[in-house]
Amino acid sequence: MLAQHGFKQVQFVRGSALRALEQALTGDVQGPATECIKELLAALDQHIPEPNRDLLAPFFMPVEDDSTEGGCSEQNDS
């Protein structure tokens, strides 16, 4: 089915993210439940190229003001 949509040589990583999280919360990040997360990250590193970044250019980050104030608005009656 994946090949019909153009996905070829897809790597599957089996595991439980919930079990890995539960194990990591106990402080054990080397146990067997976290191995699937390590395999997943290795697969991502292998198949997704790191983007080219212009480290010499100035850093610009767009900032949007999405906050709105609820309730009644104050009016100046002067």
C-alpha cells in the first residue's frame, strides 16, 4: 500500500512511546523500553537530511500577536 503512494524502502520501528516515557520518568533511559526511541531517532537521522543553514546571516524570527483580551473592553469617556 505504501509503495502505491510513492513510498519505497520504508523502515518500520516497533515499540511503545508510552512505555519508553514511563521508563524514562523513572530515570532509566538505558532499559529495553527506550530502545525503540533510539532506533526511531537513528532512522530519522539516516533518512532525513540536515537542512543547510546560513549561520552567518542575522537571525530573524517572526513574531505574531495572537493574544486577545477577553471580557469587557475599557472605554475612555472623556
